[in-house]
Amino acid sequence: MKTVISALLLIAGALIAQPLISDVLHDLDQLYRSENSHSEMSMHIVTEHWERTLTMETWSEGREKTFIKVLSPARQAGSATLRIGSEMWNYLPNTNSTVRIPPSMMTGSWMGSDITNNDIVKEITYANDYTTEYITDPGNGDASPAGQYYLKLTPRPSTAVVWSYIICAISTDPVLPVWEKYYDQHDNLIKTVTFSDVQTMGGRTIPTVMQVIPANKPDQSTIITWSNTSFDQGISEDIFSLDNLQSSGN
């Protein structure tokens, strides 16, 4: 009887220690964003047939505006992406053309990586586009380790994604993502995203390395590394314009 009571007390204590899900989702959605942000980063892409590293500069304003400019290598330099609300455009310097990305292509690959258009502009948010619950078992029989807990996120019917749910491991102090596993309707793993190398940048503690590995291509990966970022330092509205997008290759 004492064993049962002890177990119940441990469970109750764990539940009490869990922060509000709404607070966790807000922190995750705002992890690399704020009222405005500016970042420098690299994206290393490995596929079966080729490998390359892009360096990029990004700007964001809240959840509504994003501008990304590729700095290198020379072949991709000047390529850029702009999102304003639900509208998204890519600028292609080789053809000096601007292409609008329709909603049907938001789940498509960005620059040949394992990152989707939705991922890169973060149009979809955990708070608005998923229903969420705490779980004690991520599917491998392991209980949450100390200082970490699990969430299950299920996309709402209106959320345009190709997975059926996400299992997330979250550290408690500070609240940061550890890994995310994406599953289809048959509980098959689609991809795994891991977060590492936690540092303080721009006055905020963030994982500075994010790796994406597709389950059906374990030798393929995309690694994003933040080298510098700042928050709430002010950004010119001219950044988020088609004129700026089209001049990015100059």
C-alpha cells in the first residue's frame, strides 16, 4: 500500500511541477523570435548525391514577417525569401525573377534541405495550430527523466502538415526543446529534430544547433547553426518589401 501511495505522490508532484502548456507553447513559438529579431546562421545540407553549406542572414517581425537572404556559396548567393502574413515569395537571382509560393507548396523543401517552407518562415505555430497534452511515455517505454517532460502535439484539422502528431521532449529549466519526433497516421516515424549547444545570444538562452534527420533517409540531414542573433533592436520596415526582395541579388 505504501508503494502505491508513494507512486501516486510522485505522479502528483510531477504534474504540479509541470508549467502551463500555454506558457510552454508560447516560449517555444518565440524561441528564435520576438517583437523583431536579426540573425546570422549557416545551413549544412547532406544528401545521398551532394553536400553544401549555405550562410544566411534573417530578419523577423513578430509572427507575421520574415526575410531571409542567402550570402554564400556564390551559386546561391542573393537568393531570398519573404513572407508577409500568409503570402510568401522567393527571389531567384540566376533568372532575376520573383516567384510567389502557393499554399500547396508550403510543405515543400526549402533550398533542397530537410526544412520546409513552413519551417523556414514559421507560419505555423504550436499555440495556434496544434492541440497539446502532457504524456509520460514518448513511445519507447521510458518515463520522463528528471528536468525533462514530454508533450504530444496533434495538428488541428485546418493545419496544413503531412504528419499526424509530434512528440516533444522539453527541458524544464530553462524551458527549451530537446528533441521532436514527427509521426504519420500509422505511428511511423517521419523525421527527428534535435536541439543542442545551448548558449546565450542577444540576451536569450537558446539552442544554437538544430538538426533534422528524415527517418527514411538516415544518412541525410540538415543542420542549422546560429552564429549570432539579436532581439528587439529595431528593424526597418523596408526590409519586408518586394522591392528589397528583388534587390537582394544586387
